[in-house]
Amino acid sequence: MDIMYFKRYRMEINLTDRDLTPGRAEEGYRFVPWSPAQLDAFAEAKYLSFRGEMDVNVFPCLGDFDGCQRLMREIARKPGFIAATTWLLTYSQPGQRLECCGTVQGIRDAAGLGAIQNLGIAPEHRNSGLGTILLFHALRGFCRAGLKRAYLEVTAQNDAAIRLYRRLGFVTVKTVYKAVETVYS
Ligand SMILES: CC(C)(COP(=O)(O)OP(=O)(O)OC[C@H]1O[C@@H](n2cnc3c(N)ncnc32)[C@H](O)[C@@H]1OP(=O)(O)O)[C@@H](O)C(=O)NCCC(=O)NCCS
């Protein structure tokens, strides 16, 4: 057993006096609010968004469907879970199977701040503004719940995500090191 440390940034945003109107997605995309009956769809979107990504090294459960299903169940059971911050992105084209292609969740932490969990968009749907829109939906959910500030943690090498967060107004407030146990066979 070995321990690896991953450098991550805590980034925060002030939610007051901010225009959080989400842009419009292209035709075929739908933003679906949380409902417990959709848990498996949320888990599938999470799995398809994170599989093979660097965060699987930090949170191995993101790398398989069962792990994502477990994680969704845990998040939804947390006392601070806020349904209004928790969204699924789907894509459908006539005659084709509905795709679950993005998701985000949010909780209120013990200090009363909003904590964004696992924003993800499946690779073939990236770079069209969908991650930005999904994050706006989550931030609006925090506002509706009366929260004034929100934060997230991001792996220091995750340039695409950090650019997105900075563009929306998140600022880095702290560097943290996440310890992860690794087993060598
Ligand atoms: C981070 C992540 C959620 C971003 O999702 P996304 O849908 O690609 O985000 P956006 O499309 O809003 O923004 C990405 C880029 O597309 C650009 N873009 C936005 N709309 C666009 C459009 N209509 N046409 C072309 N480009 C566009 C943005 O300007 C941005 O460019 P930049 O990277 O040069 O700054 C996605 O890369 C992802 O899921 N990564 C893996 C999981 C992960 O690491 N999540 C973060 C955990 S903290």
C-alpha cells in the first residue's frame, strides 16, 4: 500500500449581485432536475463524463458505473443535499437512444456554503458551452436555497475545468493535497 498526494485548488464564488442566467443549449439537449427515480441516469452521466479522466486517480469510484451509482446515492442522502442544484443533461436525436451526457450536484456544507460536486460533461459533448450552462443551473439552485457563496475543489492539472471556473468568476482561495491510497500488485 502506498499513498499518493494530488494537488487541488479550492475555488470560491460570491453568488450575490451576479447574473446567473444560463445560456441556451443547442437543439436536442435538455436539463433535467433531480428526482430519485432518475438516480441511475445521473450515475450513467457521471460515469460517461469521468471515465478515463484524471479525477479517477483521485476518486476511483468515478471510474465505473457501480461506483458512480453508489456516489450518487450517498450525495442524495446527505443532510445538506440541495435538489435544486442537482441536474442531469440529456441529448436526444430523432430515432436514437437518449444519451445521459452531463451532470452536476450540490450540497450545503456544515458552514452554510454551497459545495459543487462532480461537474462533468461526456467527451463528445464538450466545448459547446454545456459545462458552463450546467454550472449556472447549479449556482442558481444555491441562490434559490438562500446561499451567498459556493465553492468546489479541482485537481491542479485540470486546465479545462480551471479555465471554465475562472471565466465564471471563481477564484482560488486555497491549495489542498488529497491523499489517496494506491495498491500495487
Ligand atoms: C470541465 C468540463 C466539465 C467542461 O465542460 P464543457 O462542456 O467542455 O465546458 P464549456 O463548453 O462550457 O467550456 C469549454 C470550452 O469550450 C468553449 N466553448 C463554449 N461554447 C462554445 C461553442 N459554442 N463553440 C465552441 N467552443 C465553445 C469555452 O469557451 C471553453 O473554452 P476554453 O477551454 O478555451 O476556455 C469537461 O471538460 C469535463 O467534464 N471534464 C472531465 C470531468 C472533469 O474533470 N470535471 C471537473 C471536475 S472539478
